[in-house]
Amino acid sequence: MKTLVNLSLFVLYAIVCTAQTAVLLPQPKIQFLNSIGTPLAGGCVQTYAAGTTTNQATFTDSSGNVQNQNPVILDSAGRASIFVSSGVLYRFVVSSFGGINCASGTLQYTQDNVALGSVLTVGGSNTQVQFNQAGVLAGSSNFTWNNATQTLSIGALNTTSGGTLAGVFAGNPIMTGSWSIKALNTIQYADQFAGTDACAKINAAIKALSAQDGVVYAQGIIGAQFCATNPFAGVSASSSGTVYMGGSVISTTASWIIPNKWRVIGIGRGNAADGLNTVIKANIGFPINTPVVQFGASGPIFGVQLNDLGVDCSNISGAIGVQNSFAQEQSGLDHVLIRNCAGTGLLVTNASQNSGPYENLEILNDSACTNCGATTVLANFQSGSAPSGGMHHASLNSNGVPTVPNDALKLDAQGSFSDIHVEYSLRGITIGSQTATAPIALRDTECGPSPTVTTCISISNAFASSSILLEGVGSASGNLLVDNIHGYTDTRNHMAFYLSNTGIFTNTQTNEYLQSLLGNCTTTEYNTVQVGNFTTDAIAGCVDMPITATVHQVDGIAGYVTNHVNIAQSGGAVGGYFQGRQMADNGAAWGSNSLVQDVAGLNAHQIISNEVDVNVLGTPARAWGVLVSGGSTGKRDR
């Protein structure tokens, strides 16, 4: 049955009846007047379909069962009961009395496109929305107007053609579905894109950026997630941006290959069991011998960063946690946890020159890494002569693995490495075992306590060929240092300073060690004397020159000074100045002690204990080859 509305609820100009506690009573019957306000007694109201002369019915009551005659004949007061179909457009023609059906009456007015109801088409400069007496849009209780507060309330809004919003919006709206804020085309929200693959959502968000430059917020992708694609697949090599990850564990069967000038930043590093962390985790089916995260597919590229998250290789055979083979300047890791990588935790190869630093790292393998073995390496810098920003503040630990690795850290890259802690490997740090090394500085590093460590730092004689500086290193177990180039082993717990130079020395080069660090000496005589005499040296110098050397002279200690100061009684120029003080009984004090030995029975050119040369060009007050003075209160001088 049709929904009918009494025509008396509206006047022919559009009105809005307010939704209030009390409202003005509308006319029970509608009354028609002529132009001077006199009722149209016996007048007629002809009703047609809008815009036509086709009759369209009205009804005597709201049931819609009985139609009015058309035209409707008004009573002596110009009134009639006229009910119209809701949502139907009418054309009204009003005439005064005259003849049958007002055929000879005078036309009063015509009104076209008259309608009431919820399907009213709103448009045009003179069209207004019609409400009923309750302040509700005809046909819908979800659309109301409060005239007192000038507030339009919409229970549900569905627009398919867009539009414009302006002004200030308050309250706590809840937005569902897939929202895309197109105006902010340098920011995209990955969780608003369709699909169940987390990486596909991130990829779609990246590609929705203007020129693929900007920021992607993936912080709405939380909890356990799945990933079967590289989130950066097809991203322009000339683009740049940042992806911010949320608290999620993303199990992936595809490598994340981060392109040029892109950063991935999580909300915290942790493993898959931790909450409120970001973890990229190799899933079942992840390819073997493959990095979970890789910096670029080709190079050179720049500015690739991975920060504040965890990478879990899930014990996949040969898997690599993070590999950098192409990213150079401004590329590296910060606050990253790498776990259970049976191949290598962090691999930095020779095309990644000037990358780094790699800092604030934990690289851990535990009992879950059953594929970890002797050849597993937790961190491997094999970039050779290519400079590196180094690694700083790192902990490398294989506690619990079935087979401990031979090496926790392999260093074959030029750079500075500091504040490194190693546990549970046979060798903590091996230098120069894979490729020719450039200068390396290793500082503030320790091994253990770990019963498996046999050597904390091992300098390989395979490729190590440049200066290697150790400063402030220590080991709680095993040998502190084994220098296989010079055949030197240090078994102490701590070492302040060690410098290993190799190769053929010219007459302008020296090899010097502090605090009895005798890396180049292969004989045991000096060490035996030192231990037997319980000797400690402020400075100890030892050079063992190979037979192929081209130098003509080897100096234990050499001093060359020149004084240009013209002051009477000045200290002058002293090539070597030695003092010894004995402050207890039964000891000796030497200013200097010189020993020259022919230990091989050679036909030596010269054997000289001390040589004294004095060359005088001016007229000095004194010139001494040797000045010896001595005095004692208890013994005679000599």
C-alpha cells in the first residue's frame, strides 16, 4: 500500500517544521483562496503528473483506498481533504467556480513539481527539503533537523559522488572501511588498503604516494601477519621515503629488498614471542641461503636504513638475517636484533663501501637454531679495502646452539669497531681470514665469560696485510690474542695497546710496542729474561727483521732531537735521557744498561756496546764524550 501524506502539511512554498516539544497544529483540511484572500467556494483543484497534463490521483484519506475525483471540488469554504502519494511529483492547477468541473472558471495559479516523502529529489535554486511536524525527513527517522540549534543530524551518510567538507568537526567519530586521504599524497596508511597480505598492503601504500616519495604508516598492521611478497617490489629506484611499522610479527616467505633511500623503522626490537615489538620473521617455505632483509638488488645505492626492529631467520638452512652488498653512504642498522640465522646474522660485502655504522645490535643464536654449525658466522664484514663505518655497541652470542661457531665475528673491512661483546664461539673475532684487509681498529672489546672460547682475537696469516690496532681488549677465557703473522700469543686477560705492522720495512719505518707487547719477536730469550727477572718495562722495543729486508739498520729505540732555544744553562738537546732510582735495599739502579751479543758466531762487521760521538763547531763551555759522576755518603766514588 502506498504511503500517503495529507496535503495540508505543507504550503506551496517549501517550509521546515521544527522538531520540538510542542508544534503548531496544521490545518485538518487544506483551504484554497483567491488572489484577494476570499475562499474559492466551489472551486476546483486539478492534479496531473508533474510536467504533464496526465491526470494523477489523490485520495480521500491516508489509507489510499478511495480516490478523489479529479478535479477535486472544493466546499463552500474552499476546503477539501487531499492525500497525495509519498515521493510522487504532482502538477496542481487551481481554478474558481464556473461550469462543470470549473470549465468556465478563472485559472488562479499552477504549481508544478509538488511532492512530499523520502525520495524527494533535492536540486535547483528554489528546492528545499520538506520535513514533517516531528522534524524528521519524510520517510527517514535517521535524518532530522533541530531548528532551535540549527543542527542537522544524520544517522547514516552514504555518498557515492564525493563532495566537499569544511569547518571544524568535533566528537569521537569512528571511521570504518578503507579510507584514503587523497589530499595528503605524501602520507599513506597501509592498513587502509585491501587484502590480507601485509607486504601487499605496504606495497600498495608506497605506490599510492606522489611520485612514490613520502611516508607510509604501517602501524595499523598489528599482531600476527603474513607476507608472501617483497613490500618494495616495483618501487621506483629514484624514489625515497620511510615505512613506519607497528607492533607485529610478519611471517614472510619473500625477502624484503629495501631500495635506494628507503628506511624501515619499527617500534622496538624483539623476538617473535615479545609484545610491542616489530619482527620480520622467515616463515616455513622461505628459500634457503637467502637474506631475510637485503639492502637493494643492485648498486650502488645510498641511504638505506633498518632501525628499531627484530629479524628472525627461524633456523632456515643457510639463511642470512641482513645482507648489504650494494648500499653505501648513509646506510646501516641501528637497534636491531637478529636471531637464529644458520648462515650469517649480518653480512656486509665489498660493494658496500663507506656504509655504516652498524650499531646497537644483538645477534643471537640459541637452542632453536639446530641448523647452526661450525661455519655459522654471527657478523661478517668482508669488504676488504672498502672503507666501512664499522660496528659499535654489539653483542654476539651463540649460547645454547648444538654446535658453536668457529668465528663469531669476521673482520676484513677497513674501519673502526668498538664496544663488542662475544660469547660462545671457538674464536671470538678473526681478522684477515677471507680477503686482504685494510687498516682495522678494534677497541673496547671483550670475550666471555664463555667456556667455549679458545681465542678471543685471532689475526690470520692468510690475508691480513695492513695495520691492525687493538686497544683496550680483554678476555675472560682462552687466549687473549693469537697473531699468526708474527707467531705471537698473548695469554693475559687484558691488553691496553697492540699494533701489528707487516711487510718489508724501509729505513723510515718502525715497529713499536708498549708494555712488553713483542708481536714481531719470535725468539724466547727476551721473554725468558723478563719472566726470570720479574721485569716490567715502561717501554719495550723489539724488531725481528726478516732476511729479505732492505734496511741497513735496526734500532731498538732511536731518538733524534734538535734544540733552537738560546738560553744559558738550558737542557739542550738530548738524544736519549735515562734515569733510574732505587728506593729500597738490596737492589741496583742503572741509568742505562746496554748489551750487544753475537749469538750465532758470525763474522760481524762491528760489535759495539756504546758509541759516543761529540761534534763541536762552536766554542762551547764544555765538550764531553762521556760524563760520569757518582757520589755516596757510605761508599767511595768510582
